Amino acid sequence: MKKRFEYKTVVIEPKGFWKTRYEPAEMDKILNQYGNEGWELVTAESRDYGGSSYGIIYTFKREL
């Protein structure tokens, strides 16, 4: 039997007035939450446009 997976995509957006600040503790909390639920991080990609970051897209997977 082949392994089957499900996927989840999560976007973490920057905070602050200019939306340029990321809170590492908050990001760790979110990533650890998904890890504790059995999700494995597959990719992380920055959403950039014109030199500004508009969030980080995290893709997770877990076996069904």
C-alpha cells in the first residue's frame, strides 16, 4: 500500500506599523503547534514584492 499524505498551508504575516517585523517567539509557537499535531514542515517561502515581505508561506504534510 502506498503512503498517503495530507497537506496544510499556513501564512504568517509580519507585524508592526510598516508590517516589517516578525516575532520569532510567535512563529516558534505556531510551528511547534503544528509539529505537535503531527505535521512536518516541507517548505517555507517568503512572499516578496518590490523588496518588501508580505508574509512567509509554510507548507506542512502528515501521513494519513
